[in-house]
Amino acid sequence: FFRDEAVLATYALPISALIVDLGDVIMAKRYVDMDIDYWAKRILCPICILTMVSGCLGSLPRVSMDASFLRIILTTTFTLVVFIPTMWFVVFSNDERNFIKNKLVIKFIKHKI
């Protein structure tokens, strides 16, 4: 009984996020004339790739281990290990990567001085 509710709760967040995103796309089309194809190619597809890759790797400990604190740690570690590079290379554009690099460099230079 609880397992089915947990599965439904797992699907509730992505479905509601998708509905909100579709509303954002409609608003973007209406107010700033952003093309839906642009949104799908530049935003939706990279985020779906990120979700699939990090979700698949993050589920490996769940498939192969019993419930434990170690499984939580491994799941978090596996997910982060794949999430950060995938986010950097798949989701961010060159301009976004350069912006982040510049902000990090400025922050570290100020911190060192």
C-alpha cells in the first residue's frame, strides 16, 4: 500500500514540474516571442538527458543493496558524480560556462586578497 503511494509521489513532482514548464513556454511565447522549438532543443532536451543519466546511475545502489545509510551515501555520491559534469557539458551553453568561470575566478581572487 505505501509502496504504491511512494511511486505515485515519485511521479507527481516531474509531472507537476512539466505542467508548470509548459505554462512558462506558453507565457514566453506570448510575451517575448520565444519559439517552442528553441525551448525544446535548448532547455527541455538537455534537462531530460541530465535527469535520465543521473537517475540511472543514482538508482544503481538501490537495485543492488538493501536499505541502509551506506546506500543513501552511495546514491547521493553516484548522482552528484554524474550530475555535475553532465550539467556542465550538456545543459550549460558556452556563454553560461564562461559566465560561471568568470564569477568563480573573481570570487577566488577576492577571497585570496
